[in-house]
Amino acid sequence: MKQWINQFLRQEWDELAVDGLSFLLSFIFMTALFILASKLLDLIFDNRFNSRLKVITKNSSPQRMKTINNLLRNAANYALYFIYAYAILKLFGFPIETLVASAGIAGVAFGLGAQNFVKDVINGFFIILEHQFEVGDLVEIPQEGITGTIISTGIRTTTLKAATGDTYFVPNSYIAIVNNQSRQAMRIVIDLPLDDDMDLSLFKSVVQKTTDDIQKDFSDSLTQEPAITGMIRGEHQTFLYRITFYVLNGEQYQLNSEFYERYFLALQENDIKFPISTFTP
């Protein structure tokens, strides 16, 4: 112990001070360079890259461009963080190359962790290239039992927000089957109960006129002409009159209520009443 104290007291403090200052300046320089590069990436992807992307993908939707932007931004950030971590470890004197070469850390890391990382990245690129979904799309991932709106697509994970408000971070390698509900028109089925004593001819005339009015007033929301199926058999010895609409995804809930109200008011104005109850004990 006494020998160690004597050796410590005999150290050349000028040399230690120079080494310490050099280490501190190197650390500050690397950190400042990392922060500057991070800000530069944000500037590039927020402004110049977006402008360039609009020219290259001028036929793509804004959601698709945003998704591509997020994916490439995340990839660039991952690379930047890796370079910064490597430089800091080298600065602290960790023999990274020696450790990797002698202990086989690269193979172990790839087998345990990097393999899943690579799967996530590859699947993420295929999701973008194959245009499976975009930011803002309502999708269902059946194998995970998740339905929600795409918030962002990263190089490793896709973020969804469910109708309940829950936010899910799903690794891209877990996304094997996707039901993109925003790529299809949604069906609204209007079933109007029929009374045995009503004037069926008048009823059909009112329904036809109301359907034509709805088609005219909601033309921007309808994806095709409404289909009047007509009379169908209901439950408990009743009959229904069915009309089917196909509307843009996301508008079906509000329009379902709006269409029912239109028919109800039109039939009421023509003194056509719905049956009091369609249930027969």
C-alpha cells in the first residue's frame, strides 16, 4: 500500500493533465459532431429530402411519402448512433476489434439479437416497397389480434393506435398478414322492417326516391351506385327491405346513422309507419 502511494505521488501531473484535457476535448468534439450530424439529418429529411421525394414519387400519396421518409430517417439515425457509440468506446480504450475477433461476439450477437433485427429491417423495406400500408391507414394484424391506425413505420417497428387509444409497437418481422381496411370500400346495409298492413307500392316508391336523393347528396362518399335488394326474410316471421351502400373507409359509421334517419323521416312524411315490434313470442 505504501509503495503504491509513493508511486502515485511521483506521477508527472503535467502529463496527466494534458492527457485528461485531450480526452475531454475529444469527447466534447465527438458529442458536438454527433449533435450537429443529428440536426443536419433532421434538416435534410424535413426540407430538402421531402422536396426531392415529391419529385421522384410525384404519383404517390402524401402518406406513402411520409412513410418512406420515416423509414429512411430511422435508418440514417441508427447508423449515426452506431458510429457515435463505436467512437466513444474507442475513446475510452475498449479493444473492440480484439474482443470481437477473439471472443466471437459478432457471431453470438447475430445469432441471438441481430438476427431478429435483420428480419425486422428486411420486412420493413418489403412493407414499403410492396406498398402494403401507409401512415394513416386502418389495418388489422390478425396473427397479433391488433387493429388500429398506422402512426409511423420505422426501420424496425410499426406503430399503431387502436380505437381504444392503446398504442402498439409491433416489430416488422411479426407482420406476416395484413388486412388493410383503408384499401377497400366499406359496406352499409340498411334493413327497413316491413309492416304487414303497409302499402308496399308506396313504400317502394318512397325508398327509391330517398335512395336517389342519398346518392346525389353523398356522391363524394359513395364508391358505387347503391343496390336495392328488396324484400328479404327476417327473424320471427318478419320481412325486411334491404338497401346496400358502399362508402369510403372511415365514413361508414356516421353515414350508417345518417342514412337510417333519411329513410325514417321520408317514410314518416308519407305516413308509412314501421311495425311497433318485430318480435313475436
